[in-house]
Amino acid sequence: MSMTRHDQSAILSQAVEHADTVYLAGIVAKDLNKDVKGQTKEVLDEIDRLLAQCGSSKSKVLQCHIWVTDIRNRTPMNEVWTEWVDKKNLPARACVEAKLADPKALVEIMVIAGK
């Protein structure tokens, strides 16, 4: 089976296509001066870009892992998520509180999608 890696850095690929599945790395915002809603919007825009690059879209997201640095940020993050997600094709999802690599990062999202 073929495998294609996108947007590689020294330590990871932002997206990997394998067969009919797309695996995204955990995505964080680049502008960490934004609040959780702003960071979530930026992350979801990047997920849209990566999925499109792989021939997929949010309507094909199968599973989503979300990490927030403070579980109280779940509600404002969900406000942005609810506007973004394809309501007819909701993925399986988990949202947990976790310490992220950069202390300014408030949310990180990783998805697996079909093609």
C-alpha cells in the first residue's frame, strides 16, 4: 500500500495518507497570543487545509482527539467546534485536559479521516 507524507519537519509529518485513511498530527495554533476560541479557529482552519491537501474534508473525519490545558476552556472551544464540525457526519471524539508542550498553547487537536 502506498503512503504519502505531507509537511514534514525534523520530527514529524503534519499529515500521512495510508490507503484510504488520513492521519493528522496534533495541530496547535501558530499565534499563541489568541484566546482559546481564536486558537481553536486557527487549528480547525489548518485541519481543513491539511485534509484538503490529502483529498479529504471535515465531513470524513472519523475520530478526533482534543487536548485543552484547562478543562474550563472546553465550553468556549466547543462553541467554535460546533460551528465548524459537519453536523451530519459527527466523528467519534475525546476531549481531555492536558499540559501541552508550549505553555501558551491552549488547545491541540488531532484527527483521523477517511478519503
